[in-house]
Amino acid sequence: MNGNSFISFLLRSPLHRMMSSSTMLITVTGRKSGRPITTPVNYYQEGNTLWVISNRERTWWRNLKGGGRVKLRLRGQEVDGFGEAVLVESEVAAQIGEYVRHLPISARSLGVHMQDGQPDPADLRRLAQARVMIRIKMV
């Protein structure tokens, strides 16, 4: 069992509370294969919107270019949503800033230096070249 399989198992179990405040499962449908693709992701929530960060080199999020339906395993519940990849680097940088403000523990793993509680703008611009943000509206 690899790391993603173990996290997926935990998020589907009654033990999900250990992780589900900032980690969920997202299922997208492959545009070419039509098959479901499920992966664990970290997120933060603003009202009815969830934000997820991913590496641009990963492939699952590409199924959300132009938008698409998603299924989420969020805090132990199945939730439907509409996800859309945000690719414009200035928008990605701004959202990464919000991401690390909501999940401060992520700043270190992302390599974002914090100054007086604010992320370093140069770090955000650098990260925006290699990352993508996914906006998910819960329906």
C-alpha cells in the first residue's frame, strides 16, 4: 500500500477525523478514458468554495481545464462539486498566498517564507510557475 492508498483508506474510514479538516478525496472523470480518477488532496475552504493546490506536472487536474463535475469525500461525507483549474500565474500566486494563510503549516513544505504573518511575494510568484490552483464550488 503506497502513501496515497493509505491516506485514501483513512479518509474513507471512521478515522477520517485525523486528517479531514485539511485533506479530502477528489474524484474527476478522465476526459479520454471516461474512468474515475481519485486522489487525496489538501484543501482550504472559503464559504461554499474549496481551494486545492497541485503541481502543474501532475495529470489529474487537467481534466478540470474549462471546468468539470467532481465528487469529493469531504469530512466523511460524499459531496458533489464543480471544479475548475486556475492557470493564470498572477491568480495562482494570489491563491497560494491565501492557501498558506489558511494552512500555515503548508508554507514550509511549499518553500514559502513568511514575514510578519504574510507570505513572501517572490516565493508566491516562483511557485505559481510550477503549481496550479483548483477552485471547487460545492453543489
